[in-house]
Amino acid sequence: MHAGARHLLSAVRRGTTASRHTGARLFSASAAHRADFTHAVIGGGVVGLATARALAERIANKSSSSASSGSSVLLLERHDAVGTEASSRNSEVIHAGLYYGLGSLKTKVCIRGRQLLYSFCDQYGVGHRNTGKWIVAQTPGQREAIEKVFAFGEAYRGRDDDGSSVLPLRWVSPDEAQRRQPAVRAVTGILESPSTGIVDSHGLMQTLLGLFEQAGGVLAAGSPVTKITPLNSRDGSGGWKLHVRAADARDGEETIVTADTIVNAAGLGSADVHNMITQAHPLPGVEVPEPMRLYYAKGNYFSYSASQPNVSTLVYPAPEPGLGGLGTHLTLDMSGRIRFGPDIEWVDDPTNLAVNAAQLPRAIETIKSYLPSVDTAALQPDYSGIRVKLQSAGSVTSGKGFADFIIRKEPGYQGWVNLLGVESPGLTSSLAIGEMVDKLFYSSQAV
């Protein structure tokens, strides 16, 4: 047996021997079987890690206050390491929550996630900086766009415990702009978001993984899920059986894992996980639904090797409806180096991570609009990431509708929480999403 298969079997044994959680919960644990795990989280990106950690710590805390000990949460990751897809291929920005509408789930979990993330980074020593962000306008139309962002901030009347606004925004005068960031051009206005920042995403994920395992959680890396079957019922009320193949297994060798509940946090693979259940195990009396399909927007990033111009805040162009993103913006890494991106390039293959150098001229055009002194010879293709979309390119570019995060107990099923369309601001929102999933399982006041 290869190492990956041995690792997964070891994980199953650890889960089976762990004490069962007996605290209040809003899901079934059938007496007809004893599942290997209480929760199986599918997907080891930052959202899956945050969710698994929240569930493991709940069980560990409950166990420490009772006679039982140990946790029973399994985190299944198809790659050999956590966080190798979108979670590590992004701008590493801590977003404020400005663009997603008053009633959206994106706004809610982004704002809550930002608050949790700054606190978490301070508590556990994860690298981060509160850089702030300038949204710059060059035309009257762009000025109107950032005025709408400001109006949204004014309309969102949430307040932190200290009485400050949860969406602070301020206008930057031309004199102040010249004094603070003289290289940045903004012809018709600058709106500043003081609560925006950056985070070391790799450090964040390693810290979450450490806390998850410290709470007794079990990681099975290199373990793609190939099939999911409800146990003893059609709706999952009897638990779930997961067929898992070690990436290095021979002859299609699989391990079967059982869990009381499952969380689909598979990101780029979330539609595949969703369809494993809805297509093969539709609810009784319900027509088999159309298979879920996701769409993929690749973002190319460009490094900058010159030391000038010197910019110390993030700079974003004014938002454009139908763009599918926030435009090619200037961000900073933890050492203060400038980088630019992402642009948007719709692709059919989510594994297509080659940086498209042909996109550079268009990126330069956008960059020079707000940073005219940029040394274009110092710009080089760097890396790319894939953003998962619930809508096609045509729907997005035509401005038809807004695709919110889907974070829910899947209707009609038991013990299945589905996370779909979690793109940006997923990194910022990750801790809040973990908190929300925990409440969906354990709180009668679940959102």
C-alpha cells in the first residue's frame, strides 16, 4: 500500500477511536451506525481550513468540559498540501467589504471576516499590514462610480464595539494626495478605505492547520473524494459514506470513510462534489436537477522590479460594472514590494495557470492611468490564480445579476452544508464562513 493510502487509513483509525461528541447539535447521528468522524470537510483551502478548525475547536472545547476527549473532524484535501489553489494565488488583500451590496452575504461575511482576521493575526502572530486603499477616478463617470461606493458606506450603518464605523471611508484632497502618494494620479477623485490591508496567506493557512490539528482534527492530504453516498437513507439523515482515493494509490484503490455530516468547501471542485450527491442520489419524488456548472476567471499577476515610483498604499481603479473583478490594481507584498493584478481572462480549464504574457499590454494601459511614471520595462508576468464563478462570462459582462456566496444547509438533505461560488473576498471572509458553518450545525440562531 502506498504512503497516501496508509495516511488516509491512519486518519480513519484516529477518527474511529476518538470519543464521540455529545453536545447539542442540529444534525442527526444515527444509532444504526458509528461514523468514523462527526464532520468531514472536503477541501483544504483557506475556507476549508477555517471551517475545519472552527468545528474541531468546538468539539475539543465541549470534550474538555465533559468526561470525553478527542475530536472527530476530518479534512480531506485532494492535493498533497493545503492551500495550493485559489487560496495561495491571489492578491492577499484584506478587503473592507465595499462592493457587494447592502443585503448580500458577501458583505456580511467580508466585514465580519475582516474584523476576525485582524484580531486573529494579532493573536497568533500572522504577518499582516493595515495598508489602507485608495480607489482612484480619472473621469466624471469614474467619479460617479466611487461616489456610489461612498454612499454605500454611508448607508451601511453597522458599528464596531468602540463606536467606529465598520466601513470607514474618506475623501482624499488633491493636496493630501500629493503629499502622501505623489506618484499616484487621480484626476477626478480619491476615496480612501482605511480598513483595507494585506495578509500573509501562507502563514494564515499554516496557523489554521496547526490550530485544527492541535484541537484533534485530522488532515488527509492527497485524498481526492470520488463518490459520496447517503447512509441508510436518501437524504443523509443517517450520515454519509465517502469514497476517497489516495493520489498515489494503484489500481484505483479507495478507502471508505463515514461521517455524520459533510461540508463541501472544495472551491474549484465544489460543483463536482455537489453533483456527486444531487445527480446520483436525488431526493425522493424530486426530478434529478441539472448538473451544477462553474465558470473560471483567470487573473494574471505582474511583478515589478523597479524601486520607483514608491507607493505605500494599495491603489485600485474605480469599479466598472460587468468587469467580473476590481480591475488591475496595485498591491503590496509583506516586504513592501509592488505587484499588479489581477486582470480577468475567462478560461475553460481551472488548471490553466500559465501566466498569459499577451495580457501585459492591456494591464500596462490600466496601470499607467493611475501610475503614469511606472517603468514598464520592470513589469514581468509573475503568477496567476483562478476565481470560481457561478455565472458565465456573458452574464457577468452584460451586468445581468449579482452572484452572491452560497453558504447553506442543502435543501432537502440532512447534515450537508454546501459552500458554492466562494471567490473573492473568500480569503478575507474565511474565518466568518467557518463561524457561520459552525452555527449552521450547532446553533438554533444560525444565519
